[in-house]
Amino acid sequence: MASAAISPESAESLERPVKPSAWARLVRHPSVIIGGLIFALVALMGVFAPSITSLNPTEINPANRNKTPGFESTIRDDDGNKIKIVAHMGTDSLGRDVFARVVYGARISLIVGVSVAVLSVAIGLGIGLVAGYFRWLDGIVMRIMDGLMAIPAILLAIALVSLSGASLSTVIFAITIPEVPRVVRLVRSIVLTIREEPYVEAAISVGTPTAKILWRHVLPNTIAPLIVQGTFICGAAILIEAILSFLGIGIPPEVPTWGNIMAEGRQFFQIYPHNIFFPGVFLTLSVLAINMLGDGLRDTLDPRMSKKL
């Protein structure tokens, strides 16, 4: 029986390797796996903090001041029953459990990081689309953005917090403002490139409304770069919040944050290093995990980087 002939085009298609999808490359990237796993664990720790520890992170117990990790004590509940408590990470200078404060501190870090990333990306996206598409606004908007970027982010955040007062919302606002210009510049550069594409020029020539052009042709091309940029902003926001709290001008001292814990423990650092060591480790791992996740997303979602994979 004669076999069917295979055309050269079919043979070439059979020999051509199938390029893996973006999701397949994403789940195989080591930075995404490691960074995503660590970040997920920290996020779960913050969300389920009441289930992880039953101790109150703000409860002061002078009898247990500056206890080393592994210290055991016995307390009585409201019914008079004795409960054995183990201070896995020790206690601070006011007798508060460091483990409970670190666990609850993850909530503040996640709230600040995610809120700053979402707000800065949303605000920067809107401004960048307008500045990149309407050329008569480009010069005005970008000079304002250049002026904001000329001021170091941490100094601008310190100034804004000092003027508005220390609170969670103030800290989020103060960290968001310095991050907006970076998003604006990224979106603007993408819009300037997409605006010169033939399909955009064709849409303009047939009278397509500007809002529809931005929504259907320009906005989809900004999604991948903004996701990557958002991860880096999240990590930077967590670090800046810790710096502000450590300096005493961020979240109020009574609220458990990693920066506040380290600020309160620096006075006894040489004698009781656990007050700074444990929150410092969690802060480092969280920022490192987010940056690793961002690197993996960049390598996967950036077409220029994906060719190397």
C-alpha cells in the first residue's frame, strides 16, 4: 500500500519544536518557584496570624522582660486555668512576645506593600497613558515627574509623613507618591512605541475614538511590564515602611511592625540580639522573595528575555 506523501511544509512544521507557553515557562522558572513559595508562606502567616499564635502582640508583661528564645512561662486564663506559654523567639524589653509581634507585623508589611503597588500602578498607568498619547501634555507631565524623581524616595516619604502625621494611611500615601513617576515613565515609553504602530495609525485614520484606541490597542501592551514593575514596587514599599518605622516616623510604635520591633530592640542589641534578628530575617526573606518573583516574571513575560529561555 502506497504511503501518503508529506509536503515540505508539513515536514518542516513537524520538525519545528513547540514553544512552551508563558505559563509553562513561569512555573518552571526557579526564581518564580522559590520567591513565590516564600512570599506565599509570609502572606499566609499574616492572614492567619490569630490561628498561628494565641498571644496578644501588644500585651505588656514586665515579669518576662528580655527573655531569650525558648523561654517558658505559665499564665492563667479568665477561668483561672494555667496555660503554658513558650516564647519561641523570646520577649522584648516590655515583655511582649517577639514571635507574636513578628507574625502580626507581616500583616502591616503586606498591606503596605500591596497597597502601594496597586495605587502607584493605577495612578501611574493613567498619567502615563495620557502623557504618552497626547504629545502636547508630554512635556508638562514629564517635567513634573522628573522633579519628583529628583528627590530620593526615602526623603520624600519622610517629609510627607512628617507633615501629615504617623498612621498607616499616611505611610501608604507617602510611599506611593515617589513610586508613581517610575510607573509613568515606563507606561509612557510603551505608549510612545505603540502609538507609531501601523494598526494604531490605521485606527486613528478611520476616526476611532481615543478612549477605544487606548483601551483596545495600547493598554494590553502595558499589562506585562506593569505586573513586573508592581512586584518590585511592593518589595521596595515593604523596605521603606520598615525604614520609616525604624526611624520612629512611620507606623505608630504601639502597632507591631517589623521596623518598630527592630527600633525597640536596638537599645539592647548587643545583649539581646533576638529582638532585631528575627524581624530582620523575615524582612530580608520577604523582600528577597518578592524581588526573585519579579525577576522571574520579567524573564518570562518580557519577549526579549523569553527568547533566551
